[in-house]
Amino acid sequence: MPDPAAAAQWALVVHGGAGAIERGQLKPDQERAYREAMARATEAGAAVLRRDGRALDAVEVVIRLLEDDPLFNAGRGAVFTADGKNELDAAIMEGREMKAGAVAGVTRTRHPISLARTVMERSAHVFLIGEGADAFARSQRLEQVDPSWFFTERRWRSLEKALQAERLPIPPRPAGAPRGPDAAAALAHDEGKHGTVGVVARDSRGDVAAGTSTGGTTAKRWGRVGDSPIIGAGAYASNRSCAVSATGTGEYFIRLTVAREVCALVEYKGLSLQAAVDQVVQQQLPAIGGDGGVIAVAPDGRMAWSFNTTGMYRARISDAEPLVVGIFKDDP
Ligand code: ASP
């Protein structure tokens, strides 16, 4: 039942990663490319919600688009491990029944977010990793790709730089990786180690959902997994409080269970959504050395975001507010 007292009947917030993104560092065509990509993906999610679609569907639709977009560190365009592989992580959660699904270290499934959703809906489990997760994807007929599908020249160069700085050997280029500059390389901006994508939504039934998808951090080793696929850290959704998706230095987000912490402040302390995201991102995270940001939506349709980096690719839209796209701190 739509809530007549709601701030919005449907609402959607999207992030494309937080990091060192300053005005003057982005060339006009780069800035335009990111703004257009964020706007396009957000509008696609809004179209789902506008026709009374589910928050969960909106989350998946938007993240699939961003996973295919080489500008972002998720799916195609993901960062490389020190071994020269793309190992992808994703999580999705819905707030009505609090069902959740997650995957980590996926290398062949084109859309990790859809695999996370399939884990949630068609398995008895919440979290699958590595080879097994890809095998489950195959068993469910989710689209499989050659690992070189995820390759971008720009991310390969970032890997080479990171490995040189750490005096680690540079692995051979992945088999089948295209040679030469790719279109994204010219438009992409090196925002440091970040660039994850995430979406939160509230639909006209009053249900909230959250999803997050990432390649993790450049030159990660030893099967490292960040916060993004960890329910309660990189994503969380409950109709009792809110839905949150995070991006930033995963190790800190895991230790603070950032997404759940925001929702707990709303649920138990009665904080407004904005006060809750600010408390976690501006106070708790920096206190232990973490940087990044979150987006959030409440069951009443209120939206919020907060980041302690110089920028975060972000967008929001609802039935009560037209599309807003931001990158820098002083954007609206
Ligand atoms: N949180 C992600 C991770 O630690 C990275 C990011 O959001 O940029 O894997």
C-alpha cells in the first residue's frame, strides 16, 4: 500500500564510486561522460519505478547498465588483481522479507548483480564465491563471458602503476585482451582505488532494496574481498529502517558494518536518514581511517548521501524531485 505520508512514492539513488575526484582534474568531456552515464542509468531505474515496478528490479536494471559501462569499476571496466585477473563482487538485498544474495571473486559471469539476485531467489544460500559462484551462474543459465570481456586498457595501466610502486612483477596481459587504447581510456578518470557502483530504491509499495557491484581494489592479492558483497557492510536493506549502498576503502567499511550501522542509527536511535549517514561517514569512518561514501533511502521515500572524499559520482530522482547528478563536493 502506498504510504500517503511518504516524502516520495518512489525514489532512487545511485553512486558510481567515491574518491579523489576534484574539479579541474576532470576534463570537460570526461565530466560530461560520467554525468551522462549516471543520468542514463538513473533514468532507466526511474522508468521501472514510475510504472510501479519493484525496488529490487530497479536496483538490478541500473547496476547491470553500470556493470557494462567501462567508466566504472564493476563488470566491464573492473580493476585488476595483482595476478592480472578481474575478480568481481556483488550483493543485493530487499527490505520486505530481508532476503539477500551475494557473490565474490566471480570471473566469468557478465552481470554479477544478477548472479547475486539469483543466489537470493534460486538457491538456499546467501553468499557464493569464486569458481562455485560461476558454476551456479552457468547452472542457472546466466550469461557467461570470456574473462577478457572485462578488460580495459585504462585499468591495466593502473595495475602496472600499482605493481611498479609495490615492486611486484607485472603479469602477462590476459589472453584475448584487446590491444591499443579503448574508448573508455580517454574519457575515464583515475579516481584512485575506488569506482564501485551501487543503487538504493524505494518503490510505490513502500519496499526498499539495495545493491552494490565492484571489481574491488587495484592489485588486490590473496583472494582479497572488500565490503561490497558483504551484507551489512557494503549493502543492506530493511523496511524497518532504510536501504544503504557503500563505496570506499572496504576494510574499514567491513569493520564498522557501515550499511547496517546507518540503518541501526535510524531504527534504534531515531536519527533522520541524513543524520545517520553523516554520523557514520563523517565521524565513525574517519575516526578509524576509512574514506568513501554511502547512499541511502528510507521507506518513506527520503533520500540521502554522504561522502568524506573530495568527490562521489552520484544521482538521485523521485516522483517528487527531478533528476540530480553530482560529482564534486559542491555539486547540489
Ligand atoms: N568498497 C570496494 C572494496 O573495498 C571498493 C570501492 O568501493 O571503491 O572492494
